[in-house]
Amino acid sequence: MALFLFKCHGALTPCFLLVLLFFVSPLQAATTFSGSGQAVVIEGDRSAAEKLARNVARSQALGKAMERYVESGQVDRHQYNLKKSELLKGERSFIVGERVTSVKLEDPILRLQLQIKVDMQALSRALGVQGLATRKQIAQKQRNRPTTMVIVAEEINGAINSFPYSTQVIQDALLKENYTLVDKTASGRATKHDQAVQAMLNNDTTSARALALQFDAGLIVTGRAVVQKSGIKGGGMQSYGANVALSAISADTGRLLASSSAAGSYPHVNAITGSRLAIEEATQKALQEIMSRLDEQNQMLGTPMRLTINGVNYQQLAILKKIFNKEFPQVITIDNLGFTGDIARLDLSLASGVVEFAEALSRKNFGAFKLKILSQSPGKLDATVQLKRGSS
């Protein structure tokens, strides 16, 4: 808490004192942290011991800075504990200054005290990159999951299976995790469905993405499943082997989110049953890896989004990026994918959802211009520059 006194008039006239009390956010005020470390001086090499003690002290001080985010609820403690050692070993551009406050040698032990100054905003972004979201943020991301379409090209002994067993396995697993799904019967009747299946046999997901967007789906779980009868027989049964390769893809940007492959086999007297059980086994194995990767992304504080801006020049783009970094708390990172003609493409990591960012973007005054939102989907935003009257 801070106390400020303001004088109302000049020094020669009576005045009143205005007392203003306000609370300062601990994450803004706490920029300096201290730590201590010690090391053994070996064969008189004091500099090596001092370096080691300094590293220990720095990690301790940095840990205190990170703890502030845990205490304020901005970082989930469980995730923080899992990632702590990784964070302490990583890039430390958020440390903007440090000084040794004391060094004591009690032969052979050297003890050192260190003080560091931390850019808390930069640390927040670093924590976000490492994926330390709160449980509340994870729950919010799960609620905002895009509608998902499952489309798998499935072959049994060289023939396309019109009613893929693997699709049912995948949909059942996604429903248990509360994903919103496009009905497989409705998508199967779409004119582009067969075209998408044929394209996937050639590892081309373009048609599948187009089909997903037709049903307003933002996520596709797609792939290929193949089952063949093997030459192994025993006790009147035939063995059936399956291979399944799956991918989770953003429908609007084509970004690969996760991929996996697995094999399965099943001996059975019935060809249909044996093939189905082999495919189901392989699909469950591959899907487990996909679901694990998607869960990891739910732990990420940032939501990836592709922003395409039309009618922008390089100077305007520089202004936009500068304002995004300084005035949009939703933006964690910005990667410039390319600038061609008057079209810029940016990959952003957002601390909010795409909808919230789009609303903030449409309200923002960028000085001589504004951004008009042209289209919006779960992972993509298209906008165009609108100059204000009198601007050129």
C-alpha cells in the first residue's frame, strides 16, 4: 500500500492535504529479488567456486520471482513444480540486472548473496511459453475447444471401408473428453467427403480441411488405417494386422497440432471381426498419443492464432506490432511469417481466446488507421486496414 500527500495551494496560503490510498499489484512492484548460494573452493580456485555460488543464488532469486505468479494464481502450482528446473535452466532475458551484495570465504566454503532485478512482464511471457496455465485458464480453454471433425481413410484388404471402425473409436474417446463433434453421418453424406477420403490416401488433407470448414469445425482428427490378413494361421484362426496413422490439424490454418502412428494385430476365425479388432487396437494406441499432445497444449497459457492483415504497408505493420506488444495484454508472442505486397501474416500466441482478441482489435484506435475484422475462426483472424479520413 502506498501513501501520497498532495498540497492544494501555495506555501503562503492555508491548504488541505489530500490523502490518496491505493494498492499496488505485487506483480508490478516486486521486481527485485535476492538469493544466496555457496560452493566449496577446490585447490584454491576461488573464481570457479564464486561462479557456482552465483548460479545457485541466481536460481534461488529467480525462483522467488516465479513464486509470485504462483501465489497470485496466474500460474498453476502443480505445472510450475513440474517445469521449475526446466525454467531455471532456460533463457533468462527477463533478468534485467544483478549485483553481488556480499561474498564471505570461510575456507573452504564460499558464501555469496546476490540481488537480481526482474522484468515481470517478460517473465510472465516466458512462463506462458513454457505452458504454465492456471486450472481456471485450462478449464476455459477446454470450454472453448473448436468443433471437431473425424475423417479417416480406412482400407481393409485393399478395399475402402465406407463405415470406418477407427472413426467410431476416435469419436467415442473425444466425446468422453467433452469435445463437440460433427456428426459422422452428416459429414459422410457431404459431396466432398469421398473426395477428402481419396485425397488422404495420398497424404493430402486439403479436401478434409475444406470439408471441416463447411461444417464450421476448427479441428480435424484425420489419418489412414490399413488392415491386412497375414499369412500366420493357428488352430483354425487367421491373424489380422493393422497400421493406423493419425493427425490432429487446425482446419483453418492447416497447422499440425499432433501426430502419431501405431500397429495392432488380432487372431480370429472371422475375417470381419478380426479386422475390426486389429484396427480398434491400433487406433486406440495412436489416439492415446494424440490426446496426450492435445492435453499438453491445454496446459499452454497461449492460444495459437494466425492473423492475416490486408492493405497494410511495412510502416503500419511496424506500428501494429509495437502496439500489440505494449498495449495488448492478450498477446504473449508475435512471429512474423511474411510480408508480400500489402498482405502481412503473423502467428500470435494469445493469453485470451480469439473472440476476445478480435473484439479488442476492432475497438482499438491505431492513430491514422483502424483494423476491420473480415473473418474469424477458432485459429485464424483476417483483417484489413481502414485509413481514417484525411489520412494517406
